Amino acid sequence: MTSSSDSLVLIGPMGAGKTSIGRRVAKALGTTFTDTDAALAREHGAIPQIFTDHGEAHFRRLEREAVRTSLGSGGVVSLGGGAILDPSTRADLAAHRVVFLTVEPRVVASRLRDDSRPLLAGDDAMTRWLAIYAERRPLYEEVADVTFDTSTGPLQAAVEAIAAWARTTIPTEEQHA
């Protein structure tokens, strides 16, 4: 059965390149791109401020709504690293093509330097990143149709590989069954 949406969804840890790669994949496929974190920030303000003022639980509720709306719009959708923590989001992903972007810790360290992500604030951000990734990785793997590593080679190589994979897949509601 064909899905009502043609979304190609990028998931993975902070620093895996979901936004950078997502923009380029959307361009390669001639479709729209939505970053759920950017959509949430446009509507509700800066994510670090949401965490500070209202806490992570409130942020996750806003994130869930941004994900739901974005998935319904089609195109390439990049989810924030923690979006897969929500069981409803994981269930929704079954109707979409899901790409899990991985990245080696040694690479992500340079990508996250001078970063303002609330969950990595303070000293020893890499220790926190490793713990968060270890916690979330089984969920990423559970919902993913395919995995691409972004640790080596030019970014464009990953973009081309993902676009090629997307062109050969048809989204179905039962692909995770």
C-alpha cells in the first residue's frame, strides 16, 4: 500500500550532518527540505531558550508537533536528534523512508565545537554526546530503512548515495512491518 506522504526522513545524532545533507539531498531530488528544529525555532523561538525557560519536556511537546506537521508536508525532512524518543514519532516514521546518518565520535567532536546545543552545554560535551548516542542508537536502528555514515569522504558523496537510494525506493506504510 502506498503512503500518503513521500517524505524522506533523516535521523541520527547531533552533528551527523542531517541539516547539511538534507538540504543537498532535497535539491538533488528536486523537492522541499524541512528541518524540524529550524521550523520549531521559527515558531517558538531559540531552542536553548525554550530549554532554559520551559524545560526539556515542553521542548519535546513542541518538537512532536513540528515533526508531525513536517512529515505531512512531504519532501526531505531532517529530525532533531531526540525526536525519535517520542513513541508517536517512531510510529509515524513507519510510513516514510527513513535514513539513519551515523558519525564517528572523533569526527563529531570537531563538528560540535562552539555549539549551543542545550544537552551538550558545559564541560565534557563529548562524554554527554556519547551517552546520548548510546541511549538513542537502538531507536534510530529500529526505525531506519538504511544507514549511511558521514564520517569520511566529501559530504557530496553521502548526498549522492542517499539521493540514489531514495530514487530506487517507494515509500510504503508497511516497510517496517
